[in-house]
Amino acid sequence: MVELKTAMSAGVATLTVSRPERRNAIGAELVEALLSAFASLDSDPEVHAIILTGVAPGFCAGSDLKELATTDLSGMRAHEARTAALARSIALLDKPVIAAVSGFALGGGFVLAVSCDIVVTAPTTRWHLPEVTIGWIPPWGLNALVARVGPVAARRLTWGAAPFDGREAHRIGIADYLASTDDSVLDAAFDRAKQLAALPSAAVSSTKQFFAPLVSGSAEAEDAWANRLFASDCTNPVAQATLKRFGVRT
């Protein structure tokens, strides 16, 4: 089954996650496909901007817990660490990456979106970080959230008691642009991508490289710390009940 589709137009490459039966959840195969696609597109002189999106019903529902049910806690940690590396790699690419987010962006899907350089959201997109409510800290990517909204707001959002829509995501800075309708998200993202693709590519790359350490900072160390906290959290009763519900061996 094809999990990632690539299309090219006007110097813009669109990567579409296609796992509708799993709500575009992040599994091991998808992580490797995205890492490979990003590396290939970043080295392609015909590509000047990249869009990341997902097929209906939404952008991404986070980690594929059904897949993780086939492993144990150590395997879960390894998968989350690999996904963290994927998200961090976006800031290190030369080409700008625009997330086109519709339907929902949940958990790891939320963090993957905000790890992109630009985020375009539909008005009714459901944004939510549910990890704390099910027993653990998000195991990666919180640095990207802090970069967008600051530490105090990031902490509140990470507690994640209630989801919010795309309008609120745009208002608080999670998303850079708000599409006019749910159906126009990809068009709006493509317009932004074409604007960037039309600029001198060397200057676009230099600008991204300059801001990369300011945006991502100590993300690798922070992801490692979050991964350790995640493992510790997984020993508490609420997390144990969640893991048991999904069949993860602990």
C-alpha cells in the first residue's frame, strides 16, 4: 500500500500522506518514507518548496498505536525517537516546508505540523494534544511548539484538556495562515509555496539556515529528555490502562 504520494507543479513538491484507514497515523514505514522523500526533494534542483498534507479524513492522528501494540515500551520509545528525528530534520532542510492541515491534527500529527516552516489550517481543523489526558507527556517535538507560542502557552496546550479549531490555532500562532474554507487549504498552501518558490532559492535557503538554530535550538536534547519522561510516565496507572487498551506490552 502506498503511504506517501508525491506530486510536482511549478517548482512545488506536494507530499500527501495516504493512510486513511489509520487516519494517517505515523507508523514506522511512513517515518522512513518521509525521511527519504524530504532528503530526495531537498537535493532536487527543480524543487523550491515542499507541501506536506494528508488525505481525508485529516492531516494526521499521531502515532499509530495499533502498530505500536506489536512492540513493547522499549520499541515505542525507539519509534518515537525516530519520529522525533524526522520532525527535527525539517528545520535543517534547505527548502521551506509548508503544512496544509485539514480535518484534524492530533498528538504527533499536531507536533509534526508545527515542526514545518509554515502552517496553513482550515477553519474547522481539530487541533489537540491528548497525551497528558491519557497518561504521558508528548515524547518529542515540544520545542517546536515553544518556538511558535512561547513556553507558558506551550505548557497550557500540552496539558491539552480541550481541542480547538483552526481559527483558534491561527489566533494563538499555531498556524501562520487561515484558509478561507476547509476545501481551500491545499490551494492556500500552494499559493504560499509558489510565493516562496519564486524567490531566489539561495537566499531562501540562507534565511532558513540562519533561523534554524533559533527555531530548533536544543531540540535534540529536549526530545531525549521528553522521551525519558514519557517512559517514566508510562509506569503510572492511567498510562498503563491506556497501553493495555491498545494492547502494548509493558
